[in-house]
Amino acid sequence: MSTHTINGSTLLLQQGNIVNVQADAIVNAANAALAGGGGVDGAIHRAAGPTVMRECRQIGGCATGSAVATGAGNLPARYIFHAVGPIYQDRGNEPQLLASAYQTCLNLAEEHQLQSIAFPSLSTGAYGYPLHLAAPIALRTVITHLQQPTSLKQVYFILFDQRTLQAYQQALRKLLGGD
Ligand code: AR6
């Protein structure tokens, strides 16, 4: 685990399972159909219960690079933000789409005046985004956001395995080391 203070807010990197995290919002790595699936999406829907899938069906879908909010069902959060990261195909626009998925969640947090939000590592599982490329995009988007006025006091990255945690820690060291 590592914590960093950015402009009075806390950025925390931690290995764990996001379904157990108490935060105002947790972020899901969803698909554009909001249809559920494996990985963190499967874990969140299993733990949250059927009300969340019902809300997703009503919403109907979400563009890649964007996110939508639902309630959190049985989870210890107030909201789930279902973010759709890009499938990594090396077409060139993936960095913008990935940053935009994170940014939309941060904007939703501001709209709801949330104090805490927990992210998984979007796109780096089934969607194949290389970790060493995705981690700095995720972190840069959050850090830039925290450098401006914000309701957010805590931003967590809940990283499922050691390898992902290490990639984020390394990327954060580089970003904060000044470049
Ligand atoms: N908590 C935190 N992180 C997790 C958890 C968990 N419980 N479970 C897995 N991860 P992925 P994507 C990590 O595949 O690449 C789904 O089928 C995982 O180790 O969940 O954005 C959706 O329906 C990896 O580091 O999301 C979409 O179709 C990270 O979460 C598609 O996969 C993201 O892996 C989205 O793919």
C-alpha cells in the first residue's frame, strides 16, 4: 500500500478486491453494452446483486471512454460508476479514450459532490491494455484532477494483483519524481 498527498487530497494505491471497499463510489470496468462480464465487472455484479444489473439494462449502454452511474446494491458504496475503457488495438486513440473514461468518473464524482472514489485498473485485463502504458494515463488523469478544486478527499486505486500494484507504484514514482 502507498499513500500520497496531492493538494490536500489523498491518493492511495492498494492491492485488493474493489467490492470490499468503502468509498462513496466504486468504479466498474464495464463494456459498452453494460451487459456484465468477467473480471471486476463480474465480481461487482455478483456482490452488488440484481438491482444494479436492472439499472444497467434501463440505461442501455455507454460509449467507450465514458461512464454512467447506478446505485450500489449490496455493496458498501453509494454509487457504482460503470466506466468503459478502450479495447487495446494500438489504433492510436486508446490513450485519449482511457483518460476520458477516468475523467468522466471524476466528473461524476464532482457532480455528486463525493469525497471518495475507488478505481480498478481499467482496460488492463480482458481489454488487453499494456499495464506500463495504462498506469501512467490513469494516474496522470487523477493527479491533474486533484490539482484543481475538488470535492474529492480520497482517491483509491484498488489493484487486484501484485503485478498491477507494482506497475502503478512505479508509474507514480516516475510522475511525482518530476518529468
Ligand atoms: N477488484 C479489483 N480489480 C479487479 C477485480 C476486483 N474484484 N477483479 C479483476 N480485477 P478486467 P477490462 C482487475 O478484465 O480489461 C469484463 O468482462 C484485473 O486483474 O476486469 O477493462 C467486462 O464486462 C485487471 O487488473 O477489465 C468487459 O467486457 C483489472 O481489474 C471487459 O471485461 C481490469 O480487468 C473489460 O475489460
